[in-house]
Amino acid sequence: MMKGYNCYLRPNFNGPVEIGMSLDVASSDAISEINTDCTATIFLRQRWQGSRLIFPGNESSSLDGRLVSLLWIPDTFIPDSKRSFLHDVTVDNRLIRIFSNGTVLYALRITATIACNMELTKYPTDRQPCTLQLECWGYNLQDVVFSWTPGNDSVKGLGTLRLAQYSVESYYTSTSSFLLLVLYFFLQRNILFFILETYVPYILLVVLSWVSFWISQSSVPARTTSLPNANCFIKAIDVYLGICLTFIFGALLEYACAHLYTMQHQTIVDVQRFNESNGNCSIQLVLSATPDKGPPQDTQEEAPDQSVQSKGEQPMGKQTSNGCGLSSVKRASRKAVSVMSVENPHNIDRHARTFFPVMFLLVNIFYWLYYLFI
């Protein structure tokens, strides 16, 4: 059968040789978001017809894979591959089968790391489109024409592929310029793992920060919460972590405001009690400013002498008025503080018990609608 066969000459010199492609995806070893690529092991099958290999009968003949060097084979390569290798345990994993009409089936088992341009802004609710391309290296359209095997036999194994974080949502094949075959497949990330590992713990942290609304405002250590760290990559999960940290910080800020207003309110109450207990200051001021009716005569005669002796000194009434002037300053300052104060600081906690959960629920609804459906 090989007599007079030249492996350096392509079949069918009267026109281009048509090569049908099909592949089976055996497994997916790894999908890396850091390197933006995916590694898969596939069985690549190529089928073409050569008139020089026709033999009588209706049977097919399977040859040893080491006889590939005696046959012409297409120079197919994977343009978007970073690394590829042919399995060689215990021999090169190749298969050659020749049919009586001259059709050649050439299959090989390879593992390829394929570049996949990932968009991670919606991580972990992302959906990644990836491609696997098959192209002819040295021939043109006058020599070789590529095509997918008709029907559902062109691609197998993707529908039943099981991955750790992804599931194959859909896939389809396309032909470009008849020298480039493209397999498009879409990977949908499984979000359940991230819900259990990240979202639920951070939700619990936010809910834990709300417990402080039911704790006394005087218990400072019980109302402080530590803030967890977050990475600096802007992804959907980082947006959610930022939302959770904002609500936790808001709970701390709410306590600071409530505690400040409580201290101001207590100060105002203490000042009012102090003024009530020292209210004789105004009474003494009124008595010193009112002259006595019918004073003794000798007292009136001694008044000039007393005025001379007390020259340069302030009268008693003025000293009393200056002492009571401090209280008027306190009253003015107290009025200014009362403008910035809250009548009942405990209402801050009461409103926060409703405001924070409702706002957190609304933000969650908007977040999941945006990242899952938009």
C-alpha cells in the first residue's frame, strides 16, 4: 500500500484537500484567573481522503502510531496556545486508521494551555467567554480547506465536563476563512462556594455590628468592632466587601454620635442642676441694688467717710454683678450647645435599629440585580 507513496506531497493535486475536524474534551486541568488561561486535555481527530491509499475491500486498517512519519499529515496548530504537548506514555498517543476508499483518520491526545481573555469586574458572578482555535500553518486555501465534522460529532465532552469553580454554560463552533476553526465556549462561575466562604461571613459581621444598637451607650468596649482587611482589586466581590465595611464603619460612627450627644445631654442636665442649687446669686443682686428705707441717721453721716475709705474699690453691687455675669455666659454657651444637641440621644439607637437593616437589604437587592442580570 505504501509503494510509491511520497509523504512530502499532499493528497489531491487537482484541488484542495478537505480536512474534517472533531475533538473530545477529556478533562480540564486548571483555569487560572491570574494567568487568564485554561488548561485542557483533548482528543483531536482529523479526517481526509487520499486517492493513493485506496485498497480493495470494505474494511479499515489500523496502523501503529509510529508509522505517522510515513504518511502526509496536516500541519495543524493551536494559535492561542501558550503551552502544548503530546502525551507519550508509553508511546506517542497517536492513532492512524485507513479506510478502503482512501480516507485517513488521524487522532492524537494533547494537553494545551489556552489563553482566555477574562473580564473579572463581575467576579465571582462573572461569565467568561473562551475560544479554542485550530489553524493550518503553511498551506493556503488552494491547498487545504478546514471544516468541522457535520452534526453533533464535531465537539464532545464539554456538556458533561465537571470543574471546581465553573460550569460550561454553552458552546458552539464556527469556521473562519476555511483555514481557521474556532470553538467558542462560555464558563459560568459557580457562586455557591463564594457565598458560603465570603458573602455569608461578611453579612454576619454586618449583622453583628447592629448588636451595638441594643447595648448601653456607656459600654464602650462592648460596642467597638474590629474591621477585617480587604484586597485592592476592584471586582464584584470587592464592591460587596466595601459595602459591608461601610455598614460596619457606619455602626461605629453611629455609636460615636450617640455617645457624644449623650455626654452633651448629661452636661446640660448637670449645669441646670447647678444653677438651681445656686439660684441665691440673683436674689443677693436684687437686695444689694435696692436702697434701705429709713436708715439710721448716724449711718447716713458715716457714708461719706466710708466712700472715702473705699476709694479705688468697686462697690459691692458691681462685684456681685460681675460674679453673676459668668452665669449669663454659661447660659449663652448652653443655648449654643443646645442647638447642636438632641433632646433624647437614645432615639438615635432606636432609629438605627430600623435604618441600618432596611438600607442593607436595599443595597443587597440592587447589588445582586446588577451583577446577576445586567
